[in-house]
Amino acid sequence: MTLWMNRAGRHGEYEHRFLEDGRIYLTWNGLCHDLGKLSSKGGLSELLRQVYPGSPNARIWNYTGQIWRFVKEMQPGDWVVLPGKMKKVICVGEITGPYVFDPKENDPYYHHHTVKWLTTDIPRLSFDQDLLYSFGAFKTVCCVHRNNAEQRVRDMAAAGWKPMTARKVTVPATEGKVDSEEEESAPDLEEAGRDQIAELIQAKFKGHGMARLVDAILQAQGYTTRLSPEGPDKGVDILAGTGPMGFGQPRLCVQVKSGDSPLDRPTLDQLIGTMQNVQADQGLLVSWGGFKVTVDREIASQFFRVRLWDQAELIEHLLENYEKLDDDVRAELPLKRIWTVAAQDEED
């Protein structure tokens, strides 16, 4: 058996379709050809030159390797990792069907394998850093062999998806075959940096500290806030308002959850009820562990009343307002901006 990594678009734009359909797709635009009929990588490369005229040879060979793996090497019983871009979680599934070409589908959903999703909401920090580097490779499709990755993920599943670090997993030296394409594919440095920031936040702002961090971000955004003291808060971690002394609008009621588990619908309902009790116009629900699908379904109906921040949103607002944070918070979260060369696109 093999462990694969399959992205759902450069920006995660196809993630919902992957998860809803129970499939992984080969999301190269304009590739409406039955690739299962091809007998060699050379034939696939020639086809790609016709579909993407003018592409340099290096790009064609890059595409060839990834597409060949999806079409010819992925097999039922293999496991696949989908690194979530939208929610910054890791999804893991078992491939249950062979490669299928469906010309009646819309572009770019012509090619797929069926998948049984085993879990769709594991926090990234539940995985050891070496695996996160592999999952963050600048590839759309690749095989993850390094450091006995497949067995470690299967062991994690057997342990109920408990974080690897909490179980003190010993990372073995690389054994056996190492995927050359995995070795050649550099990690996404921006994503790796966000993982490091998330790890630091988790270490420095546990429990009530997470509410303190959110409070600092809101102050940096111009709100006057009241942070509830540590202990029972009756559903109110922070109250925030704009204008002189915070008497302006909008008036926010904020609930912050620092746990690793995704929140379910009752927590959202509690916040909405509390908003009425404190005469807040809108609410902000912050969950470090993300949200279950029962909450996601309410996003549209609650758009003008509630905002949701998961881990990715929290870090985004932190970085946008970092220079405006008070000195004490910045001392606990020492960050600096760096520049690096942007990666070349892996797919059209």
C-alpha cells in the first residue's frame, strides 16, 4: 500500500467538491482525454504538449510525472492525504476505486478516483513537522514515502487520530525506497512558516490566553474591548465596540475556544443567544480547532450576524495587525517578515 498527497487546487478551491463527492480529482484544466488508454509516459508527454502548447519541457515532464501517478499508480486500498487550504486541516481517505475518465463532467473534473474519507478535520499540528513538510510540497500529486510516513499515519488512525506528538512517536530514519519526486519538491515555505506560528501560539496562549490574544487583535483593529477574567464567562469572553469609549457600532460579543476539537452547532447557537442578552449587534466565534460541517452550513444564514475565525483566520488577522499589537503580546510572539522567491505554478 502507498500513501499519496493530492491537492484540491492551488488555493483549495476544489476542496468542497472533493469532500462532498467522495472523490479525488486530477484538476488540470482542459485535459478532456481518456488518459487510461495511454501506455507510456512518453505518450502522455506528447498529449500534454498538444493540450498545453508552448509549455517548457521541464513543466511538461513535471506534469507527466504527477498525472501518470494519478492515472496508473494510485490503487484501491492506498491512502490519500488532502491538505486543506481553506480550513488548514488535514483530511485522510482510502482510495476505493480505479482511475475513471468521465467526459460528461465539467472541466476540470474529468478524472477521478473514488475515496472513502476517514477523517476530514485533523488539525495540522497533530502531525509531526517532517510529515507537514511532505504534505506541503509544491506538487498537486505525489507519493509520500519519507520516514515511514504511511505506517505512522495508519498508526495515528488506529489511535483515534490523536496527535503524533502527544503519543511521543519516534520518527525512524528513512528506510527503503524514497520517492525522488517527493525529494525534489521543495516545501511551501509560507505554509511551513504558518505552521511554526501556529505551534508558538498554541504553546504561549493556551486556555484563557487565546482570548487574550484575540482581545489584542481586536484592539489593534480599533475596538475598545472588555476581556472577561479567567474562569466561567457565561458565554462572553470579550465585548468589543467602536467609537469613543466603545459606544459605537458594531458591538461585538466574542466567544473564544482554544481546544483542538472542531466546534459543533450548539456552541454557535449559544453565542447567538448571548448576543441578545448583552445587546450586541454581531458576534465573533473563534475556534482554534475549527468547525464541524453543522456550523459551516449556517455561514450563509448568519452572514450578517456572526463571523467565524478558525486557526487560519486567526493567524491571518494576527499578521495583518501585528505591528499594531501591544509590546507585551509581540514579545510573546516574536515574528519578522521575510521575502522569498515565489514557487512556479504546478498546474494550469
